[in-house]
Amino acid sequence: MSLILVPTPIGNLEDITLRALKVLREADLIACEDTRTSSILLKHYEIDKPLTSFHVHNENEKLPLLLGKLRAGENIAVISDAGTPGISDPGWILLKRAIDEGLEVDVLPGASAVIPAVLMSGLSPQPFMFMGFPPEKSGERIKLFESVKDFKFTLCFYVSPHKAEKNILDMIKVFGDRNAALIREISKIFQEAIRGTLSQILERVHEGLKGELVLVIEGGKSEADNDLWKSEALKMKQEGESVKDIVKVISEKYHVPKNEIKKFILV
């Protein structure tokens, strides 16, 4: 009868809604990325329903099966290993096909790493742009970063632990050493927010980080923004303020990287 995308916990198993549990209990079939991962959640809540794997490597094979069941009047719930399905997994493809065929669809609100990461970053949440995972190849990454470097929006990326260092190096090349925050293991025991400039975050990444990572980066600055902080920094310098105090005040007030401020006032 309907296709429903159901968010699942991104860490703590209690991060699931009562409505999500109701939908899973009433589903005729649950399509999931990894049946082993999903079985842990379902067993925890004593939900015994048929499961079928539906992921990036078998989506073309499974689409006809799932669409056929929807046309036959079955209720299918789609879940990912963690968070809201359809963002970084094949759930969106099935959703789009069902919409195109006029089948009934729904998406439940619930757990997602994006919003908590943006808020925990301490950077402006309005507006922000979610970019998903950066491209695999450096050339394609740089091209993408170049296309958004002048945007005033806070940028939010999903980052794989083993690719984080390369991604951040390319970001520094294009964006410069902007303020950013790397949020890892959201809603899990080892949740952590690493805040600072991209180069400072790169140092932590180089030491080795594990877990799910979300990188939030400050948006681009307009010329007017730059003129404002530079003008105030020069005024403080003329009034005899120390370099240390100028850097501290301007960095906190305008969210400008400390190295950039120091370089400007020492010229």
C-alpha cells in the first residue's frame, strides 16, 4: 500500500521515535542496507519482520522486486544502517520511482547527523548547505570546492575517516584556513566536537580518528566583512593593543582564523 522511509538511531538505540517503531511493526517487508546491522535494532525492540538487503551494490537488482510488492499493496519500510534513509544510500532511488508511478510514499522525521553536527559546530546554522560525501578523486573534489568557495553558507560534509586527511588538505587549498568543526560519533559514547581552523583539525585527523565524521566549515566572507574586521584590528593596533589581544578579540568577534589576523596586523 505504501513506501515509508524510517530514520533509525545514529548511535544510541533510544534515538528512535514511537511512530517509527509502529511503522516497522506494521510493515510487510523492511528493506535495509545490512540485514545484520538492522537485526540488532529490530531484536532490541522485539520486531520480527522479513528483511531484504537494499544497498548501493544491489539497488538495480532489487528495485523491480520492491516496486512490484508496492504495486501489489504491500507496506514496505526502508531503513539505513543509521540515520535517515535516502540521503547517502539507495532509498532515494526507490522513493523517486514510487513517486513517479503515483504510489503512496511517506518519510518520517527522526535521527540525522546533519542538524546535530551543524549546531554543535558553533558556526552559523542559517543558512547552511549539506554537501554529502566529497568526490573520491582529488580533481573532482577541488572542482566541487571551487564551485562553493564564495558561498556565504555554512558548509556541511560527511567524511570517511580514512579519507578525511586528503579531503581537508584539498579544502585548505581552495577555502583557505577557515574556522570549522569536525563532529564525530554523534549520539555515541565517544561523541566529540573538534573545533578550530581546518589546519588545526587536520593535525587531529593526522593523529588518527575513527568513527562517523561530519565536517562543518564556515562560509565565505564578503569584502565588506573583511573590511570590517581589518578596520577594527588596525584601530586596536593604533591604540597600542598587543598582537595577542587583537587576535583574541577579532577572532572571537568575527570568527576569523587567528593566523590570518596575525599575518594582517604584522605586515
